[in-house]
Amino acid sequence: MRYLKFVILFIVMCFPVLTMTVKGGANTCIYSLLLLSLVYFVFQRKQDAFSFSYLLKRYWPMHLAMAGMIFAILANQISTSNFFLKTYDTPSRLAFFLPITWLLLQISASDLKLFQWGLVAGAVGSAIKIEWIGLSQSSMPGIIDFMNRIPYGDVSLMLGILSLLSIGWNRRGDKLSVAIKIIGGISGIYASYLSEARGGWIALPILAFVILSMLNKTKLNHRFAIFAIALILMVSTYGFNKIIQDRVHAAASDITKFVDGENQDTSVGIRFQLWRGSWVLFKEHPVFGVGREEFYPDALQDLAKRHVITQQATDFGHSHNEFFYNMATLGIFGLLAILAIFFVPGYYFLQATRHSDRDIKTAGRMGLTLCLGFLIFGLTEAIFFMPAICAFFSMSVAVCFAFVVKRKEALASS
């Protein structure tokens, strides 16, 4: 295991930056960890406290939640007797949480802390990449290299916030590490700004408020002061930045045109149409949904024929909303699955934020922020539509969760 540990930790450190900078990087990392977990399962010489069966029994709600989308798809396909193996490909990365977490539990909590430097590298790498693309092209493309700009901006923002939260793992006087993590935080936020992903910007003040509310050892008036300063900075940034102003004004104009019936095919207007159409599909197929394969283009074309949405809105492969998309395609099972993905891990991480140990608190805050952040991102984008994003979320939750479990074990044994 000694040599295997170095490979695992290398992957844990590299996957955030590879997710943002290399096509197929996230998928390579998650499949590598899956393969390593199978190798270790076969060749392990002894069973420790975290045997695979123990992990499955002890934390079965977590594993069921992360695999919930697989079961929702299976329920839909059983109901229609149409089976498509390809449909399971993307959500399978979420279900890999179980073997990957088990593998990570074979190494120490102190080693898992190396994840923090992967977060910083990922945030800085995403900023460098989008800055280079912005400088080398006359206009920002809808696709940043191999990733849509919306999930790119969202994940960049998350990497920046997690870099800042990981400061909780530092000890007093460690000024250089704190400075590096602050650079990572600024880089992630800057990359999100350059992506012009408005959904991520909506999440920023909400996450700032939630994170400050978790700082229970900080005096209440100090928390209010920090939040007020952050709010002033965000308002000032809006007031003096033309890109942000233009994006916000464009959204307001799109909403006005949609409500007045002047133009429904604006960027925001198409989203509203897809949400409305998805709601119609859910009401017509509330239990199992229309199916992932039938949503685009068949179900959307049918909605256009019925004048529920315009023809232009049928060009999109998902609902631009994680909840509506799962409701429309997988019915009530899809809704329960996506809620479980956010709220079940969120519950475990919330419990960790109340622990007396600082390191466990920090990992809990990072995990809870992951769940809340992706939930908010899912309001304006089908965030798990891309395999790479599923892989990133699954591995990040696995690292934070494994750290909490291992750290608790270390405290109990000492």
C-alpha cells in the first residue's frame, strides 16, 4: 500500500487542475482511482476497520444518494422496456463514490490534506487558461476549449472558494500557505468573472452568507462586519465593472422581453421556455418521466408543435436547470435522486461543521459548500450533464468525506 498511496495522493492533488485544463483529465482521474480500488480490493492482505462491507453498512445513505440517479434511470427504462447502457455512463461517475471513498480511507487524514494544494492549482490553472483564451481570441467563445463556459465558470468559482476555506487546515503563523490560498481564491473568482457565467455570480453572496454563518467561534458582530465588507466589495465591483453591468442588464432586458411577449428566444427567455416545457413534461409523466433518450429532440419537438416552446428552444439538449431536467426525464424518481445528491452528503457535512476538532470542521465546511454551491449552480444549468463535472463532484465529495471519517478515527484512537 505504501507505493500505491503515492499514486492515489498524486491523483487527488492533480484532478482539480486536470479537470479545468486537460480534456478528459477528470475522467482519467476517476477511472484511475476506480481501477486502483479494484486492485487493492483484490490484493489487500488484511482487513482494517474500514473494510468495504463496513463502509457500505455504516454510511449506506451516502452511497444510496450518490448512486440514486442510476436507480432513477433504471426505473424509467424498466417502465418503457427500452434499455440504453450509454445513458448510465455520465451518472456512473457519481456512483463511483463508494469504491473511491473506500480507497481513500486506506490512507491517513494528514495525507488527504494534500487535496488543498490541488484546489489552489485548479483555481490558478483555470484563471490562466481562460485569460490566455481571452487574449488570443477576439471574443470569448461559448466553449472554453472543451468545456461550456457556464460549468467552467461555476467550477472555477467553487475551486476558489474551497481554496479559501482550506485555510482552516493551516496552523497559526503559516502566512505563506495562507497567502498562496488567497491567491487561489482570487484566481477562481477571477476565472468565474471572465467566463461571464451569471449563475455562479448568484451563488457567491449566498455562499458567502452560509460560510460566515458556519464560523461559530467568530463573534456575531465580526461576522456581520465581514459579510458587510464582502457585500460592499461585490456591489462596488458591479458599479465599476462594465462586463458585469452588461451581463446583469442583459438578463433584466431578457426577462422584460419574455414577460411582455416581445421576444421569447433570448438567452434567459429560452431558459424560461425550457423550464416551462419541462414542467409540462413532468405533469404528463410524473412517475418515470419521458426518459433521457427521448427528451432531446423528440419531447422538445413535440412541445414546439404544441406551441409550449418555440422551435429555437428545441436546439438545447437539457433544461438548463438540474431539477427540471431530472423531473422531466426521470419523473419523481429523478427529483428524489437529485435532491438526495445534494442533501444527504450535505447533512453529513453539516454534522462535521459542528465538531469540536478544527480540521473536521474545515472539511465539513468544504463539503457543505460543495453541495450547496452545486445546488445553486443547478438552478441555472444542468450541472451534471457533463461527465467531467460529475467526476469532479464525486471525487471532491469523496475526499472531504474520507477526511472527516479518518480524522474522527484518529481522534478516537488517541
